[in-house]
Amino acid sequence: MERPRHQGMAKNTYMRWRLPLVCLLWEVAMIILFGVFVRFSPEADAHWEEEKQTMNVTSDIENDFYFRYPSFQDVHVMIFVGFGFLMMFLKRYGFGAVGFNFLLAAFGIQWAILMQGWFHSFETGKILIGVENLINADFCVGSVCIAFGAILGKTSPIQLLVMTLLQVTLFAVNEYILLNLLHVKDAGGSMTIHTFGAYFGLTMTLILHRPNLEQSKDKQGSVYHSDLFAMIGTLYLWMYWPSFNSAISEHGDAQHRAAINTYCSLAACVLTTVAFSSMLQKKGKLDMVHIQNATLAGGVAVGTSAEMMLTPYGSLIVGFICGIVSTVGYVYLTPVLESRLHIQDTCGIHNLHGMPGLIGGIVGAITAAAATEDVYGKEGLIKAFDFTGSYKTRTPSVQGGFQAAGIVVSLVMAFAGGALVGGILKLPIWGDPADETCFEDDVYWEV
Amino acid sequence: MERPRHQGMAKNTYMRWRLPLVCLLWEVAMIILFGVFVRFSPEADAHWEEEKQTMNVTSDIENDFYFRYPSFQDVHVMIFVGFGFLMMFLKRYGFGAVGFNFLLAAFGIQWAILMQGWFHSFETGKILIGVENLINADFCVGSVCIAFGAILGKTSPIQLLVMTLLQVTLFAVNEYILLNLLHVKDAGGSMTIHTFGAYFGLTMTLILHRPNLEQSKDKQGSVYHSDLFAMIGTLYLWMYWPSFNSAISEHGDAQHRAAINTYCSLAACVLTTVAFSSMLQKKGKLDMVHIQNATLAGGVAVGTSAEMMLTPYGSLIVGFICGIVSTVGYVYLTPVLESRLHIQDTCGIHNLHGMPGLIGGIVGAITAAAATEDVYGKEGLIKAFDFTGSYKTRTPSVQGGFQAAGIVVSLVMAFAGGALVGGILKLPIWGDPADETCFEDDVYWEV
Amino acid sequence: MERPRHQGMAKNTYMRWRLPLVCLLWEVAMIILFGVFVRFSPEADAHWEEEKQTMNVTSDIENDFYFRYPSFQDVHVMIFVGFGFLMMFLKRYGFGAVGFNFLLAAFGIQWAILMQGWFHSFETGKILIGVENLINADFCVGSVCIAFGAILGKTSPIQLLVMTLLQVTLFAVNEYILLNLLHVKDAGGSMTIHTFGAYFGLTMTLILHRPNLEQSKDKQGSVYHSDLFAMIGTLYLWMYWPSFNSAISEHGDAQHRAAINTYCSLAACVLTTVAFSSMLQKKGKLDMVHIQNATLAGGVAVGTSAEMMLTPYGSLIVGFICGIVSTVGYVYLTPVLESRLHIQDTCGIHNLHGMPGLIGGIVGAITAAAATEDVYGKEGLIKAFDFTGSYKTRTPSVQGGFQAAGIVVSLVMAFAGGALVGGILKLPIWGDPADETCFEDDVYWEV
């Protein structure tokens, strides 16, 4: 019996010392770095009581906490329950889906607070954090959860932690380039979260290609109950996506508008997903994979433009298209990617985050380029795109160009980063499972 | 072997062209209608930045978004997870319960924004939408989810979409009559949502009566795990009901009060449900059907009066009664309705929404009629019942009369509408399942 | 065949008259007491419209509802879904876990509103309730849910109701001593909720010791799906804990800070839980029991100090330690407690709430004692510890001493109360299950 697995021998998946060591050392590192760098923002610091007076704030309700905390909690649910349960569809990988997602996200948010903090909230040597930092950390980790979807079931928890460390780092760099250098708008992260996360994950899984993965094919499907658990994830992602896309928008009309646009896009997306799920199947029956995933593409695809004047019908159009693109992707593209391009994408993130993320970037660029004072109002236009300071003279069409550049940068960063991290994860020291024990909780969990 | 099914021959449940066609055409219609009619409300429009100044609004926190968005998200969870999972109790209809609920609600909210918009938010030719419109759309769809409960497992997805289209339309008409013509208060929808939705659904299922439904009786029960999934739905409905009943109340004390009253009513309801569930069963054991459903009746029954000065102990009394009524209904009334009146009510919506909805309307009428300046304060009374403009001279007792009229109108609309829609759904073109394949996911889903 | 069970004969678990009687009579008592005592607080009363003007409140958004309602709903989810589902890990006790938790919590919140109201919100003969009272009632019931965890599967619903009545009463007394007499800060309840609840429950289960519990040992474990349901509970507790610890803190910076500290502590806790779960197991595999429980210890342990200037890195340190303590407790301490001390702790509440609660009290005392004007600002320090009125001259170090005293008082109250209630529950009249039918839904539920 030949065993042509790429690493050539039985895998050592024994985690007893490696995993604890990584967890403990890294957490100690977090404590030290937080100790040196992280403090409360003025609105979370006990000095607020005095600062309020000097800043002429008349009411405690003006604290950013009340503008953003409900959205933060919704985003938090999306990251931990949404992603965790959505990935629970595999029949024997429920612990791994929800448990490893929990682990990597819990580490990732800490590291993200630091990385994003150094780039965005660094003042006089300290990172001053408030509720917006928590949201941004969750967002950053969201892109890691997306990449996790591509390699779900095929990696050890240590690999996932290594991936998280590196991906969060690169995410922060990419985000800095987009938001600060290119001055791009991307409040719901079509580019920074979805495009970057998806193509990062796809590149990784290409590098980590397992030629004999069919040895665990019997475990790669779902069973009735695992599909129902996955629907919990789907619905929480779907319902709370308006909060996701509006969470860090400007106070007032921008948050309001972003929620409405996302609500509309997601609603339309459900209809076209159902239509194509039925149409593309000979017996005309609906496929739970599509319902679980493609219905969410509408949220991804307005991630850049939701806070702009996309308008409700514009959102419906975007959702309409993305439900189709995503479902068609599951039916036709995923098998081709696997057979021809050797991209083994467990959750089909290319269909849910990759293509819709790209569409989202493009829609954002177009919407920005089409902005006018007529539609936004003079002050509204300045506020919406932050045409202030050194960007005072930037026009909407130029903004559109920079938005487009943001897509390209995100893609390049994702390919390069995914290749790098994929290469590192390929080292035979991380305890990944053998081909025949992929998609199986028993490897890393007491069952 | 005789086959006395009312349509006389094997059913064609093939959805491949019919379902996609309906979904795509209707979604295109939504896009066109949204394009013509729907725009952002001032608080969600980029002009807000300028408008704020002319309207003398000093802070972004005064935006309606911050008053209502957290409640909106809770309501959203109730519609999609609450109803979707509550209906998952059937052993082999989990995909249909959560999936079809998802489909009809996603379509329904779009159509509801239009229908309710034409009646309530139509200004200078446009429907201007904000977060309150999203809540109202969710509310409207809630009544469709209720009606769905009566026909759960016995209908095709196309039938459900047709039902949604028509029921949302009639809902909006009924709501217009009550809120605008009768000037009735019904913030939590005891009349407009629950009474209307329940009797609409019950009339439909009467028309759609299946004399040989016992052929699928083995699938009409629950199994251990499906009951646990259903409890997710129950708990989310129960926990978030205070948000439901307060979501569109006036800012300030009314929202605050509505949440408290609902919290109290629901708590009391649990106790009497448990009491009667145990008492009405020979072995004294608790029945999950009652815990899943009757515990929620307290929320339905304060849907009209929660924002009024019902008081906490008044709410406890209402909840106390409704837990009893609803549980007794499940034990004694549902079997009679089925055997004598040919009303096959899959989820027992008569017990959860029908009777408690009626009680809610009556409690609302009494509470309104009993209102005094002493209890509300002079200005408080005017604000609570909106005794302004052409209603300046209306007295509480007259208001009580109009509230009572609202119940009657809702019932009449429900019976007439349900009969009409039931008749339409009976046409043998919608692909409904045969009697022996009811309550079975396999008909419309890849399992 | 000898039958050495401590009560010596077959148990009568027939609930048909006893359970309904208790539920109905107690609910009637609630109605009467609410009727006599409970009214709306000014911010929930219709007079608010007028009162606003006299109190010079310019906007409805200043209503406490908008400061606390989103957090309230998160806490509500923690009590009903969080605890209910976390306890669902037993293979045959899902109905009992979620259903009895629902029952006792629904009763408990009503009684808590009264008990806490008499101590804290009693004005001119009435208890005036607003959203903060609802949160506090949920908090109080949280301590009952904790105690329930120790006796899960071994008690009848009547016992649970009796326990709730008495524990809520004693909780309110203990809370009054701590908050009012000792003037202790404990916004997230490390002492009042967790320490008190845990040691109350542990004392009860000691008194109720079942020497032959191994007769139902086969049912005391989990199965794959029950572990996944339990993860729903875990994640909702974990995600919403920042809301729990910040829900009743002062408006503004204190709420903001409490959320951030809790977020940090919980994140760190996950890493050390995973590390020790793997390390303490020969095969190095992760144990779902630890992931489900010990990951939450970080939330418990900052329950007192989260609203103080614990700082993010301080929170990480606390979470780091508690993940270790809790996991080690599950592996080494729980078996010893059971075999040596006869403490049969079904859910391991000693590891999740007991030890972390004590740590939380100690961390709170230290953080309070270490407070300086430099760190808090002059006004900030006064506000944070409410050094006003008769406490105007109290210093941080004295406050630290009182905080420490609060731990001792909570422990004494828990031991004494648990012994008393355990003794009452031991009476052979409450219908508890026989040793061989523990952890089995079939006893009290139609399955």
C-alpha cells in the first residue's frame, strides 16, 4: 500500500507540550505588551469625570460607549457564534469548528488591539483603547475566521495560532495602507476583511494542498443535526450584519444609513440564493450549503459602500447579484478550484467572502466616484469621505480611484501573506492531522 | 387501495423552474419599486449633517437610530431565530422550518417596507425609510410567521411566498385602518400582528384542510434534539419580547414602561404554564410543547397595553391568565379544533397567538378606557394616546371603544383575508406536498 | 438486594398536585405583593413628560433606559440561554437543564424585584422600578442559577422553587449588608453573585449528599450533541459578560471601562484554559468540560474590579490566572471534593464561580486599596467609590478593608444559608428523584 502523503509519514498530532507552551508564552507576551503600551481612552478612563468639563461635554450619553456598544456586542456574536457555528456543518468537527474558532479569536483580538493600536491609536507612547478598538479587533479577527474556513479540519490548533499571529499582523499593515495612506473608506471591510481574509486563506490552502484528502471524504459532509447547528451561525451573521457594517461608521446618519443598506442587500440576497439553489439542481431541491452561505454574500458586498449613499434599491441590486454569484460559485467554481487549481476550500470562502468581497470593493469605488454634493449635501460629502486636512481637495472620482487601488493592494497583500504563512505552516513541526484523520474531532479533542 | 386525497392524484412537488421564477421576478419587482419609491429618511441621509443645524439638533445621539436600533436587532432575532427555531420541533422538518421562515421573511420585509411606506411614510412621492420602518417591516412579517405556524409542513415554498405577498398587503391595510382611521394604539401588535396573523392562518388552514393528514402522523411529533432546538426559539422570543413591545413606542418613558410591563407579564406566564402543564397530565409530567409555546402568551397579551400604565401587577395578572388559557388550549382546544372544525394547526398558533392576541386587544381597550389624568398626568395622557390634532377631544373611554373596534376589524380582515388566500393557495399549481409526505424535509431539500 | 439510599425507600416523584399548587399560590402572592408595593420609577411613568421639565431634562435620550437597556438584554440572555444551555451538557437532562432554569429564573426575578426593592428602591411605601431593577433581579437570579449547577439533575422542580425563594431572600440580605452597610463596590457581583451563589450551592449539595449516586453514573456524562448545545451557553456567557460587569456601573466612563476590562480578562482566560486542558491530560487532547466552563472564569474574577482602574493588562493577568485555577480545579479538585468531602458538584461550580469569585473579591479589594487620585483624578476617585455623604472621608485603603470584609460576609452567609436551605430541601416531601434516576429527564418530563 503506497502512502503518497506529502509529508511521507505518520503524523505526530500529540499536542501536550507544544500547544500549552505556545498558549502560555504568547499570553505572557500579551500581558507584557499590554502592560507597556495599553491604557484606557479618555472616555473609559476615570479622569473622564474631570475631562468632561474641560471638553464641555454636557451628558454622559455623549460617551462613544453609547454610540457603539450595542453594535459591538452584535459583532462579537458574529465572530464567536456566527463563524463558530457556521463552520459546525461538518458531521464530526463540531468541537474543532467552535472550539478552535474560540481559541484563535480570543488570542487574535488581543494581538489585534496591539497591532491596530500601534498604527491607529498610538499617542505619546501609549495605545489608548475604547469600544471602537474592541470592534476593530473583532473585525481584524473576522478576517482570520474567514481564512480559517478554507483550512477547516486540516490543521492543528498550533497552526491556527501561528496563522492568527501572522495574519493579524499583515491585516494591520494592509489596513494602515488602505485607511491611512490611500485614505480609503471601508467601514464594513469588503476589502480589508473579506477580500484580504478570503484570498489569504485560499493561498494558504493552496500551499497546504493535500493530494490525498479524499481519504477523509466520508467525514467532509454534513448530517442533519450539524446542518441545523450551522444555521444558527448563518442566521446570527445574517441578522447582525447591519451592525457589522455600521459599527465604526461616523455617528449619526452614517451609522443609520449603513444599517439600512445592509438590511436591504441581505434581504435581496436570500431570494436569489434560493432561486439559483433550486435552479442549479436537477431535482430542483434546495441545498443547505447555499442557504447557509450564499445568503450572506449580500452583507459582504456592501461592506465598503453601506455607509455611502448607496440607497436602498442600490443595495437590493448588489444583494441580488451576489446571491447569484455566490450560489453559482458553490455549484460550479468550487469543484473546479479543487480539481484544477488544487485549492481545497472546506467552507467555500471564495464564494462567500472572496468574490463578494471583490464586488464589494468595486461597488464601493463606483459609489464613491459617483458621489455628488447634490446627493450628499456640501457638508455631508466632506463628512462622508473625510475630505478634510490634506484630503481637502480630493474629488469623488479621485476617491473612487484610490478605492480601486485599495482592492489591488488587499489582493497583493493577501496573496503574498497567504503564501508566506502557508509556507510556514507547511513545516512539519506543528502537529497537523494526517489526510485520513482530517475533519475529525477525535484527533485533538476528548470525544 | 383507495386514495381519497382532496386533489385526487400524485402531487408534483418539482420546484426547479417555478420557485426560481417567482423568486427572481418578484425580487426584480422589488428593485424597481424601491428604485421608484424608496429613499432614506432625513436621519439616515447624508444631508443630515446640514439638516441637523437647521433643526437645531445639538448631538448625533438624538438620531432615532440610537433610540431604536438595539430594539430593532432584538426584534430581528425574534423573527429569524425566534420563529425559525421555535418551529423546528418537528423531527424531520428542521430545514423547512428555519429555511422557509428565512425565505418568506426576507421577501416579506421588502414588500412590507413598500406597503407600509405607501400608507405611513409617503412624502412627496417617496417613501423615506429609517430604523423605525425596518422594525415595522419585521413586525409585519411577524404576522406572516405566525400564520406560517398553522400550515407548517403542509405547504410548498411557492405557496409561502404567495401567502407572504398577500398577507403583507392585507396586514398593511388593516394596520392603516386601525392606526390611522380608528387612531388605535397597538405598539406591540396584539391586534395587528397576533390576532390578525393567527386568525388569518387558521382560516387558511381550514380552507386547506387535508382529510388524510394522518398518513404523515408519524412525522408530526418531535424528537429529543428537535425539542432542544425549539427551545432556542422559545427563549429568544421570551427574552426579547420586552424589546418587541417597546420597539416603536414613543421615546422615553413609554419605551421604558413597555419593556417593564412585558418583562413582568412573561415571568408570570411561565409559572402558570408550568402549573397547568403538570396538572392537566395524568402522570403530572411537564410537556415540552407547553413550555415552548404557552410561556410566550404573556408577551402577546400585553402587546397593546404594555406602553400604557398597565402597571407591573396588572402585567402579572395578564401573564397569569394567559399561561393558563394557552396551556388549556393546547390540551383541550387544539384536538377539538382539528376533529370538529377541521382546523389543522401544526404549531398551535391559536393557543399562542390567537386567544392571547384577543385577550391583548381587550386588555388594551380596558386599560385605555380606564386611563385618567391622575395616573398619566395631563401631558402624559395626551402623549400616551396622541390626543392631538383632530383627536384632541377624544376621551379615554371613547378611545377604549375604538380599541375594541380595532379587535373586530382585525378579526374580520383576518377571516376574509385568510379565506381569500387559502382559496388561492388551494389551486393545484403551487407544488404542495402529498398528505403522506407532509412534515418531511426530503420533499423540498437535499437531505 | 440491599438499598442503602439515605431516605430508605422508593421516591414519590409525582408532581401533579404539588408543583401546580406551589406555582399558582406563589404567583398569586407575587401579584398581591406587586399590587401593594410595585410601581414605575419616574423614568418609566407617564408623568415623566411633565417631570422632565421640572427636572430640566432636555432630551428623552437622558432616560436611564437608553443607558442600560442593551446591557439588560445581554444579561437576560446570559441568565436564560447562557445558564440554561451551559447546563445542557448532560446527555439526558436537556429539558431539565433549560426548562427548570427557565422556571426558577422566571419566579426568581419577580421575588428579587420585591426583595431588592424593599432594601434599595423603597420610597414612601412603594418600590419604584426601572430598567436597573430588572438588571438587578436578573443578577440575583444569576446566583440561584449558579447554585442550581451544583445540584443539577438531583432535585425536583419544587425543590428548585423552594431554593429560589430562600436564596433570593438571603441574597438580598447579603447584598444589603455589602452595598449599604459596608459600602462595598461589586458591580459585576464577584462577591454577591458568584462567591455567594457558589458556596451556597456547594453547601446545599453537601447536605443533600447522595452516597449511591454512582447508580446513575452512566447518565452523568455528555454526548457529542449535548456538548455542542452546551457551547451555545458558554459562548453567550462569554460574549455578553462585558455587559454583565458593566450593566449597573455608573453612566459614562465606568460602564465603558468595565466592558473593556472584562473583554480583556476573558480573552486571556481562554488561552490558559486551553493550555492547561491539554497539559493536564495524558494524551494532550482538549476536554470540552474545560472549554465550556473555565474560559468563563475570567469574567467572574473581574466582577468586582472591572469598573475600577484595573487596566487592560491587569485584566489580562487576572484572566490568565483564573483560566489556570479553574482548569486545575476541574482536573484535580472536583474529584477530591466528591470523594473526600462528599460534595457532589454536577457542573463544577466551585471551579467556575467559587474560586474565581473569591479571587474576584480579593482583586477588587486590592484594586480599591491601591486607588489613588493620580490614577482616577480627584473627582474620578470620589465618583468611582462613591466617597460622598457619610463616606466622604473614607480612604482607598480603608475601602480595600471593607471590600475584604465583604468577601467574608458573603462566605458566611453562603455557608449558613446553604446549610439552612439544604436542610429544608432534605425533607422527604419535595419529590426528588431516586439515586438511579438522577440526571434523567424522564422523571419530570414527557419524553
